[in-house]
Amino acid sequence: MAGAPMGIFCCLAIGRRCDVVWRYRILILSLTFMCYASYHLTRKPISVVKSVLNQNCTSLDYNKTKELNSTTWCDWPPFVGDNSDTLLGSLDYSFLFAYAIGIFFSGHIAERVDLRYFLTGGMMLSGLFTAMFGLGYFWNIHSLYYYIFVQVMAGLFQSTGWPAVIAVIGNWFGKGSRGLIMGIWNAHTSIGNILGALIAGVWVDTQWGWSFIVPGFVIAGVGLLLFLFLVPSPDLVGCRSPNAINVQNTPSSVEGEDSHVEEEYAPETTSLITNREVKVKEIPITFIGALRIPGVLEFSLSLFFAKLVSYTFLFWLPNYISETKPDLSASESADLSTLFDVGGILGGILAGVLADHTGASATVCCVMLVITAPLLYIYNVTGATASNALNVALLMICGAFVNGPYSLITTAVSADLGTHPSLLGNSKALATVSAVIDGTGSIGAAIGPLLTGIIASNSNWQSVFWMLIGSNMIAFLLLLRLLGKELRGKCCRRRSSSL
């Protein structure tokens, strides 16, 4: 029990024996779910508040403290003028590019430090800089450089989350039904987005500073909870790792310089052992070593475009709804946008179940990506004029198929590749593999909102949707090699079983 958090010693319900490992797993799922939900909760407010930083002031009751002829009296400088969408977009790409750069380093660092301390520190500092954005309202700060600085720092510390939580989950759960478990677990992304939109919506029309300060306190509180109770690895509480390997099922030689194995036998039973236990000397792998794992490169590049689409919706959907449906207030637009994330929860679970059932993650991703393209076109054409019922249905369906592949790649696929047989059970590789995959995707996530801010500056939303559709199809094309490999494998197994 050395190295276990103090909360485990105090919580008698958890117990100290590994025959209650399922209790630890429930605890780990719950804590990491809350952890990453709070990360996303702090990312969402900016998309909600955008609509009040620059809006149509002529439709609002006049504030007599402002100039009589001003049409921008309700706006928040410096986000005023014809280039306001570009300036608002700069907030997104400042955060996202910092996140994309930071996540590569975070994965590298996470494999070399205690994940509990790493996550706690990242969450506390993420909460600080999220709150600082909101404090700009109360401190009456109108400097663009202040808000960009805060976003850059928030992006860097937000990048501590994903490599660490995926490593913790990979340490505790084997491959058996990982797609289903992670499909359900990955609902934290959408739950965090929904809660972030709802919390930000409470104050967006009055004192929008609280839309950032409250989420900042929430993530800091969850960080403290992780410090007290998170057990990053089973061996800290005397449990056996689910990623244990044996020599019989392991390739005799593996390419790469990052695999180091020592065989450990009990002398008196050596002759009777069929499946010999292997003790892996766990050494963190390099980025090049991660890219050599089969499938990592294809899924990383595909996620670049899939996450571009998903994060464009994350950062711009409330603003799009507000512009195309002017009869809705900023808070109502934020509430309506949460339906996209509700669909995302269902899509993530569906993708996970299908991946478990078929054993073909690339095939599942390809099918969902192909279906997404016409759905985005339909929403673009009909969303602005559709009835409320149709709008709800379109948002949920689009959310399911946009977030399904993104969810599957970042969770189950990353964990599977991070525990690939070629790594011989080296759990130290998981954080780096997930960082490479999600880091590549995060670069796309930064570019999508940036391009959207530029394109949408002239209310040219149709071009934005064509960009999203094109990105979606490129994500599909990048998985074609893996799709062919999975289909050929299925055909070979059917032929062999029929003989």
C-alpha cells in the first residue's frame, strides 16, 4: 500500500485486498469521469460568452450610461468592430494551439511522474486561469493580450488531463470490453460540455465573469478529490495489472529499442510451467517508438480531421445558433447547443459497442464518418429554418455521428494501441501513445475554430460547413488502409472456419 493516497487509507469501504479490485475499478472510473468532465466544463464557457462579447446591440434595451448613437454599447472591447469574429477566434486558437503543443510534452512527462500529483497540479492551475478570464469582467480589463495570455496558459495546463487519465484507465482495465466501457466512460466529454454550457448560461446575460469563475472552482475542487483518492496503478494497492502478459502469447522478437524484457521463474516449478510469467522492465518509449506501433499514424492523422470537426462545433455552435436564430437569447442558444453533446454521448457508446462486437475499430469509424457527411449538409441547409422538433433531432443525430469516431479513437483505440502486443505489457507507453494520437488531433482542433472565425466573419456559414464536410471525408480516406486490413482479416477467418 506504499504510495497509495491518504483517502484510500481512510475509506473503509474500499478495502485493502485485491479480491475487491472491482471496487477500485468503480472508484477509478468515477474519479477519472469527474476529472475529465471538469476539464471540458471549463472549456465550454468561452463558446457561450462569445455571443455577448460581440452582439447586435440595437435589439437590446439601451443602456443610458453609454453614448446615444453607439451601436456597440453592449459589446466588450476589444472584441468590437468588423473583425470581431476573427478576434474571438484568436481566443480559440490561442487555447487550442497551446493545448496541442502542451499535450505532446504532457504525455512524455506523465510517464515519468506520479499521475496523481500530475493531474492534481494540472487541474488546480487550469481552474486558476479559467477563473482569471472571468475576473477580467470584474476588473474591467479590455486588453486583448490579457485574454490571449490567459487562454494560452489555460491550454497548456488543460493538456495535462488526457494523457494522464487514459494512462490510469489503461492501467486498470484490460481489452475485454474496453470499447463499451470507454464508450460509456467517454460520456464525460459531453457531460462536461453540457454542464459548462448550462453553468455559463446562468450568468451570460448578466455578469458573464461568473461563467468562468464558477467552473474554475469546480475543476479545482475535483482536483483535490483526485489528490485524496486516485490510485493510478493497481500495484500501489497490491492488485495485479490486467495487462499482464505471458511468453506463450508474446512474439519472440519485437522491433524497436523500447522493449526490454526479463523472464522471472520460480525455480522449483520451472519444468511444469507452460505459460511463463514475464516481468517487464517498464521504460517510457519515445515519440518515434510510439509512431512505429501499427495503426498509430493512421488513427492520429484521421483524428486530426475528426477533431477539427468536433471542436468547431464545441467552440462555435452556440454562436452559430444565435446568429441563424436571432429570436433566441444567448442563454437559450447555449441550452439548445447542449443537444449536440447529448447525441455525442449516445454516439460514443454506440461506437464502443460496435467496436467490441466486431473487433474492427477502423471499420466502425469509417462507417460513421461516411454517414456524417450528408448529415452535416442536411443540418446546414435546414437547421436555420427547421422547426424546434426537427432542430433537436438534427442536433442529436449530428452529435452522435460527429463524436462517435472521435470518441472511439481517443479512448478505446488509444488504449489498445498503447497496450499493443509489441510493447510486451509496458504500461509506460500508454501516456505517450495517447499523447501522440490526441496531440495530433488537437492540432486539427486548433485549426478548425481558427478557420471558422475567419470564414464566418462575413456570416458565410455555408463555407464553414463545406470545410467540415471535406475534413470529415479526409478523415475517412486516411483510415482506408486499416479498413481494408480489417475486412481482409474478417474474410480470412470466415474461410478458415468454413473449412
